[in-house]
Amino acid sequence: MDVFAAKDLIDPLRKTLRAWHKPPQESHPLAQLRLVSNVNAPPHAAAIALIESALRAVEPQYAALLHKRFKEDISPKRLIITEHIVEKTFHRWQNRGISQLATEIAARENRLRNEAARLLETALEPQGYDRLFGCDDVIDKLCHQILEAGRNPITAVAGIGGIGKTAVVDRATRIVLRHFQFEHVVWLRYEAPTMHGRSLSADSAHTQLLQKLSLLPHIDATRLPPAERSHTGQ
């Protein structure tokens, strides 16, 4: 599932190129890219490094024009003269160069996001369905509620057994994790363990959840409230 289309990066790339030598701004046009946000550098520096790397995949004549125009800060009028081209050709080459640059960066971003999403999906159980029918509205609503975790810290899906609640939640989870709003995913199956339908106690489920959370990086179980910390055995 691709997240970014090349056409959606054209304008942010133009803004970044024009600001190549300008002081970094508080917000950056390419800050939404994981290729930028995952780098241990200021957003503007990370974006410029990304552009320079991606320019290697652009056709040489277009890449050279973009390099001279923005990195070397040569004016269009001077480039038209030194490159022996007319103004129409200059703009056509520049536009094609930026388009190819956007295509390359979008492809890299989507590969990175797909790899990160697949890694998060390893916390889930294997997908037990090929396709869901008639559930789109429910899944959309569930995704919306989960992504508004600040307003909806707990979301419940209720219904009789066997109607597909687990499949719907699984599908919604796979969609939500590709928004990368959450660093980790914990999937805990909580169901009746006996033939007569008696379920696990809430305390047992709570204990299992805390144990899984304590194994995640960046989760310090010693900082949990005392009553919860005792469940983790830390």
C-alpha cells in the first residue's frame, strides 16, 4: 500500500529547492516524510541530503540543471545563456527534473513505510481472511476513532460471536499502523478458554498486556504505577 504519490510531493519539493540556502523554517514542507523525520538531523538538512541523493536517479541533464539552479543558486537567465537553451526548454527541463525527483523520493518513502508497516504487523496474528465485504463503513469509523486516541483512549467493538469482530479490528489495525501515529502494536487474544464459555478474568488479560508492554523498547516498567508494576514482575 503506497502512501505518497509523486504528484503530492511536487509543491513541497519546489518549496524546499527554493529554500536551499535560506535559514531553516520552524515547519518544513517535507517533514511528513519518514525519510526526513527518521534522520538524526534538522529537517531542512535531512531534506537537502535526501534531494541530493535522489538526484542521482534523475536524468543527467535535468539533474545537472536542478543542481546549478538551486544548489549553485544560478539564476534562470544566466542558465539559459550558459546552457544554450531557450526559456521554454529551461522550464520544461526543470519541471521534468522535479517530477522525476518526486517520483524517486515517493518510491523511497513508500518502500520505507511498507517495510516499517510489515515490521509492525509481525506483532499481529496471521491475517485470517482474504477480503471483507460490507464492513468498509465500520472499518473507517474504527480507524478514525483509533487515530483520535487523545479523545478516544479506549475503543470497544461489541457484537455476538462469529460475526467478524476480530477480522474487522485486524483490518482496521493494519490500516492504522500505516499512519505511524503509534510506535508499537500489541495484539492480545482474549477469549473463552473452556467449552462452557467461561472467559479469562480481566486481571489475567491485564497481566498479559502489561507483560507484553514491559518487553517493548522505550517502555520502562519501573515507572508504571505500583499496582500495575507488580503484574509485570519487574
